[in-house]
Amino acid sequence: MKRIVTGILAHVDAGKTTCIESMLYTSKTIRKLGRVDHQDAYLDYDNQERERGITIYSKEAHFHWKDSEIYLIDTPGHVDFSSEMERSLQVLDLAILLINGQDGIQSHTSTIWKCLKHWYYVKKKDS
Ligand SMILES: Nc1nc2c(ncn2[C@@H]2O[C@H](COP(=O)(O)OP(=O)(O)O)[C@@H](O)[C@H]2O)c(=O)[nH]1
Ligand SMILES: [Mg+2]
């Protein structure tokens, strides 16, 4: 079985936590489809996160899909918690840079893209 560690990155409120909630629900890992704005999203379980409606800490969930075991890392999109997002890049096999169709590419999207390029070259050099 393949194991893939996947990070989801984007600016704040792009829909990362919601997207992961859908993946967990679709893969039957969770029975109820929670919502960030209803304060019952699976990964935004911290009290501060539920109060503020944003992800503060990177968190991991995993599910099986076909012949793969997918480890998903949800990351904070708020610039104040960028260090938490950058820390998670070290362990990724794959990154999804989510772009919200309504907001388009934001300056933080470009910052994340630069961080991803940096980690790609670091990993390539080390392997
Ligand atoms: N209308 C609409 N709202 C969404 C969608 N995805 C997320 N939201 C809402 O946008 C807000 C931010 O979503 P969230 O998943 O917390 O974004 P994150 O900061 O990238 O994790 C929440 O109130 C969600 O309910 C979507 O596809 N459509
Ligand atoms: Mg979030």
C-alpha cells in the first residue's frame, strides 16, 4: 500500500478545512459532514479555532483511497501562523495549493508557492 503525505495550503478562508472535511466524508472516514461555520469541522477542533473560525495549528487526518493510504495535513492560512504552515512542508510528499475561485490568486498564494519551490529544491538536493 502506498503512503502519501499530502499538505493542503492556501490563504485564509480559501476552503482548505472544508475541502478536507469533504474528502474524509467521501472516503467514509467520518460519518457527519461538519462545517467550519457551524463549529463542528473535524480538524478545527481546538476551542480557539472554533471560536475564531480559522485554523491555527497544522493537523493531520488520514484515509484510505483505493490502494493508497493518504495522510492529509491541514495548514493555517492566516499570515500570523505562517511558521506553522512552513513547518509542515518538511514532511510532505505532495502539496495541494488550493485556489479559491472567488478570491483568485492572492499575495499569500505567491508566498506559499515560493516556499513550496524552496522545499522542492531542498528535498531534491538531499535525495
Ligand atoms: N459558499 C462556499 N463557502 C465555502 C466553501 N468552502 C468553504 N466555505 C466557507 O468559507 C469559510 C472558510 O472555509 P475554511 O474551510 O475554514 O477555509 P480555510 O481557512 O482555507 O481552512 C467557512 O465559513 C466555510 O464554510 C465553498 O466551496 N463554498
Ligand atoms: Mg482551515
